[in-house]
Amino acid sequence: MRTDRTLAALVVVLTCVAISPARAEDAPPPAPTASDGAWSHTRFTVALPAEVTVVGLTYGVRPEVLYRFGDRGAVSRLRLAVGFLDGPDQLFIPLSLGYRAVLRQAHRIRPEVGAGVELQHRLVSDFPAVRQYGVYVEGGVGVAVDDRLSLGLVVAIDVMLYGGPGLGLGPRVFASWQL
Amino acid sequence: MSATPLALASLLTAGCWGAPVDQSPVCATYVHCIDALDRTANQTTNLDRYVDGGACWGNPELARGCTTSCRRTLERLRTREPTLPLECAP
Amino acid sequence: MKRLSLVLLMVLARPALAHTPGKLLASSPYLVANPADSYALFGVFKTGHERFVVQLSHVERFAAPVEIFVPHVDALRAHRPAYAVVGPGLPAPDAAELAALPAPLPIGWGAVVESNQVSPRPVFFESIMRRFFWTSESLAIVFPQGPSEIWVWSPEHTTGKFGLGFGVEEGGGYLAALDDWSLYAY
């Protein structure tokens, strides 16, 4: 019951933080200049989110790679992620491919929204792996710590369409690093 | 109206919850067996879930559970009842 | 437009069919409101000596699958609760089953006893709650016309959670699971 309450509180806090509108006026934008080396960044960003899945309890990490379409400041990214999450009854390995928009990049606080497809594997020792296919949507906010590093919160909802119906909720905290 | 949204919706529905499946042979035997036992005892049983087109066959997951229940119950009956009707034979 | 409405109805109505959740307490019987629906009732053996009772009343003889299941976690590997459907008109149990029952059988009642000893232990994945369970495997039980009961007990006095499922996912009201999320979800 205590775990239940803790999880519920975590979900509420993360959800509130994630959906709160970012306030650009909170901080001045870290405006890069041609001389500070920022333009030498590649289009790739790597992130390490730590996640708890609320439906079908598991916890672990879901590393992701983001590829930015366009020059620095472009909104759109291709997202590829694979998770390794363990729980009391299963090992959960989701694979995601999707789109993410990172908004207001000239500001320190940057809302993120995305959607994509997901293949979920669930493993136990004495049963064949369960595979489900579906879609996800995500929303959150990142806070730029410096020119490359961001920290943030994302909440993702997935709906499995094949392999058994299911609706999932996964709050994440992440650190991302622009390569 | 275009057929595309219909097809998409049908695909989504079938994908989400699985398309209906045929009644399994072992459950067909189960239904016939219970029917035969009922005739002997002059009674009737609601077998709606197990008959062809019943709720058991709404998707593959349900069908697996129902088929298991038919198989196990027939095995029990055959072990415990020495004089079963022919309809209950494997 | 009619076809579109039909498709929408299909899409919206189908997910409404699932087991109706419920909470079993050893202190009082669970009265099944609509025995033609399907239910997934969850309880917890705290001492291992409890007997959980589910009361049903069918308007006709009624065949439905019944199973008992336990969360697939290491701590419950040896936890194998048993159940019996008991009532007038059910077959007489054999001596071993009669001895296994957790309470004396009322006069004139029969019983279908499931000792939950299938080996290797079957597993199933429940996609709504995204959980794995060990199951007794279903039996297709013919409930008698009139009153009957399902008794659940722990033969080895093991403790822990369990679920009792009956019917073919034809119930509603599954949002009631939100009332006691930890019981159903973890």
C-alpha cells in the first residue's frame, strides 16, 4: 500500500511538472554564438531516462538517441529508444521509434512532445516472451543546464494494439547530452 | 463513404482485441457431451459461452482459456464417470 | 453514416468487455450480483487459514470457465490456493476431495474441487494490468440452477495474493480496479 501511494504521488508530481507550461521568462536563453563552439555540435543527442511503469510495475532505464532534422534550433527529431526495466514479475524491454518536437529551444525551459510506435517485450523465466505492438505519445519538459546538457521529466502513455490490449503510463526523469 | 476508414477501424478493432476464432474441436465435444448428459438427466444447461459463436470465441486469448477448460473438464469426466455417453468420447 | 456508427460502436463497445473486478474478504462472503457476467476477484491470504466464500445464484444450469491464479513473483512460487464450487446438484466429491475441503459440505451438496496442482505450473499474461500469473488452468464448470458457492482456501497454509476468475470476460465496471489499485495491479 505504501508503494502504491509512493507511486501515485510520484506520478502526480511528475505529471504536474511535465504539463506545467514552461516559462521562458524564468531564465535568459543560452544564446549560442558562432564563436562559442556550439555550431560544431552534431545532430545527435543521447539521453538516459530512468522510468517507472505504473501499469505492470517495472523500473529501469530507457536510453534513447535523437536525430535532429535540420540545423541547430530545428524542432523535429527522430527518436529511437530501447528500455531495460525490471519488475517483481517480469523483465520489460520496449523498443520505440518516433517523432519528438523540442520547442522553445532558445529558452532554458523546453517543452517536448512526441509520438511513435512501440514494440514491447515482456519476459519471464517459464513462459514464452510476450510481444505487443502499439503506439505511444509523450509530453514533458527539459531544462537546459548548459549548452549540451539537459535534465527533465517526461510522461509517456502507450496503447498496445496487437498482442493483447493494454494501456500504459510511464513517468521518466532524464539527462540528455547533445553530441 | 470511403472504405478506407472502415477497413482501418476494422483492422484496429481486430488488432486491439483479436478477431473472433472458430470453436475448438475439444469444446465442440464438451458441448455435445454436456448436451448428452442433460438429455439423460432430463435437464438443460446454458452452454452459450462454449457453443460456436459464443463468447469463448471472441478472440484467440479467450479461446485458449476456454479450450483448456473443455479439455481438462472432459479429462476429469472420463476419469470419474465410467459410463459416459458416446458424445463424450475423445 | 449508419456503417460509420456501427464501426464506432464496435470500437467503443469491445473494450468494455472484461472481467468485473472485486475484492474478496475472508470475513464476509462476496455476493455475485450478476452471475452471468464474468468476474476477477482478488484476495490475500494473511494467515493461510482463511476461507473465502463467493455466493452465486443462477437462474438455470450454467457452464462457465473457472480458474484461480497467483501473481508470478518468486515469493509466491509455492502459493497454490485451491477452490471448490459447492452446491446442491453438483457431483459428490471423492473421499480425498471431501477431506481436502476447508469446511464440512452441507447435506445434499456436491462439489467440484480444483486442487491447483498442474505441473509444470501454467502461466498466463494479463494484458490489461500487464501482469503475469501462475494459474490453476480453467475448468468448464456447470453451475447448478439456484444457489451455489465457490470456496477458496490455502491447503498448505501459504500466504499471499490470489485471484479467482470465472466467466468469459463479459463483465463491465473494470474501472472499479482504480479503487484498490495496489490489490489488482501489484
